[in-house]
Amino acid sequence: MDSKRLAVLSGGYIGPLSGNAVLAMIPVLKTEFGAGADEILVSITFFMLPFAFFNLFSGSLSDVYGRRKIINIGFLTYSGGCILCALSPDLSSFYMARSIQGFGFAFVNPVLLAVLGDLTPACERGKVMGYFGAFTTAGIATGPMIAGLITPYDWRWMFVLVAVLALAVNVWIGTACPVSRKDPEALRHLRGNIRLAVATKAVITLCALGFLTFLCYMGALGFLSDHLSLPPLSMDEGTIGLLIGMSGVAGMVAAPLGGRLVDAKGRTFTAAAGFLVVALSMYLLRLSDGTASFTVSLLVLGTGTAFIWASLLTITVEIIPHLKGTVSSVFNSTRFFGYSLAPLVFAPIYSLGDFDSVLLVGLALTVLALPIVALIHIQLKASQDARTSSS
């Protein structure tokens, strides 16, 4: 792996590091802010809504002003939000700081994906997107783990640590990967580019798959922490952090394998396999009643999710080749809306039912994704045939 791509991949690690850390902090933050688990989980929504919304524009803006400049603005804003989280005296301030974090990282994540598309030939894209998924999942995995270790001392230090790491990675990208790709005419076409992307049927289908993947994933993980902390399980913060991190550990290992599967067997084959594995994990989580069984179930969940992202991220930078940044923005915006809305969608289900009810709904949505995978397979084949005939 060359230094340019390694710098970009490291950038993909930072956002999920603090985003998912809150999952292991729920018991402590409930006491700190005098709130319920559902109120603490809403902080994920405060992070993800601005993140998802501004994702829609950042990739296209990087086509105009250059990838590096947009990434720099994003990392500086994200780091400032981390510091404000650490200084938050109450839940309202914490919500606001989380929104600033999300706004900042919205100008990082889709631009990194576009940069990888610029740097990588088509024959290696599955593998490289698999590595991007691995680094992103590493953030998901190590965030709760690190938070679980730091929280007994002071939860605020977690956000200080993330701020320092974000600034360090920002400097690294500036020195090792100074990608600058400007198009002075692109600003005039910004709205048209976005319209073209959202008018493309395969892009809409791709976005639906991304939305469902994160909705199901966060529906399961979002309420797992509270479920594990309550009787009869009554697990401590460290154990909860380690268990939640298991899905990320599996993703770190499985994402490169998923990327190779994408290159060898195809984009939609890998996506379908991933959704089947996620469905299996939902069933296994319903049967879990101890540390060992939860560990196995979460490893399966992380593996399936990693396969899905390796496939979908590869399709993202190929579906409209001359609009990588724009399609990346639209896709990331939509899929992260699924992430941000998961606590709101599943909170009533969890409150009125239990964790098993959340898993049943997640299982149904995962199965629903399979015919959508078949649809995008047909759409991609039709698009490829059209390009072949026109050439």
C-alpha cells in the first residue's frame, strides 16, 4: 500500500472513532447528564443529521475547490467539535458539539472516497474499497473499546484524544497526499451534477441499499449497550465496549476479503452474500444470552456488513465515472441518514417491546434488501450494455 492511499485510508478511521464511542459511554453519560439511554442515543442523531445532509455537497465542492482544501476545512471543524464535546456541561451543549462534529466530518468522508477513486485503477478498486471499509470499521471497533477503557477515568478524555488524532491525520494527508483536482467550470454545474446523479435509477437503488444497511446495523448496535447493562446480563462498561467492538474487529478482517470477493465474483454477488450474513447475525443475536454467544453474533454482523460496504463503495465510484465526487456525496448522504435515523426509528420499538423486537424488524429489513440487490444488478448490466453499444 503506497503512502498516499494509506494516508487517505487513515482519514476514514477518524469519524467512526468518536461516533460509535458513545455506545460504550451510555451508562456513564446517563448519570453525567441525568438522562435516559434513548436521550443519550439521540446524540448520534445530532452527529449524523448534519453529517448526512452536508455529505450531499462536499464531494461536488471538492471538484471545484480541490480535494485537499475541503478535507482540511472538514478536519479542523471536526476537531473543534471534539473539544466542545469534552467541555460540554450539559446534554444540550453535548448535542450541539456533536452536531459540529458531524458537520465537520461531512466535508471529509465522501471526499476521501473520491480521492481513492482518483488514485486507483478499476482492476484494484474492490480491494482498495475493502481496505477503506476495514479502516472505517476499525474506527467502529476501537471507538467503543477505547471509550470503555477511558470512561472509568473520565469520558471527556476520549474526545480530546480523537481531536488530537484528527489533527495529526489532517497533517499527514497534507504532506503525503496533497491531491488537488480543480475544475473552474464545475461550480456552474454543481446543481446539474447532483440532479444527474439523483435522476440515475441505479444511483437511487444504490442509495436505498446503503440506507437500509446502516439502518439495520445501528438499530442492532444502538440499543445493545443498554440491553447488556440491564439485568439479567448487567455487564460493565468495559465488557460492553469490547463486545460492541467485536463487530468492528470482524469488519477489519473481513473488509479486505470482501474487496477481493468483489473483484473476483462481482459487485452484486458480494452485496447479496453480505445481506444474507447480516440476516444470520440478527437471528443469532436473538439467541444470545452470554458473552461468548454475543461475541460470535457480533463477529458475524461485522463480517456481513463489511462485505456489503466493499461492494457498494466500489459501485459508488464506477456508476457515473466522471462524477465520482458527486455520486459519493449523494450515496454517503443517504446511507448516513439511515445511520442517523436508526435511533429515532427503533426507539419506539425498543420502548414498547424489547431488544428482540428491534432485531426482528432489522431482520425483516435485511431480507427486504435482497430483491433491491437483484434490481441494481439488472440496472448496472443495462447501463453497461448501453455504454458498450454506444461505443
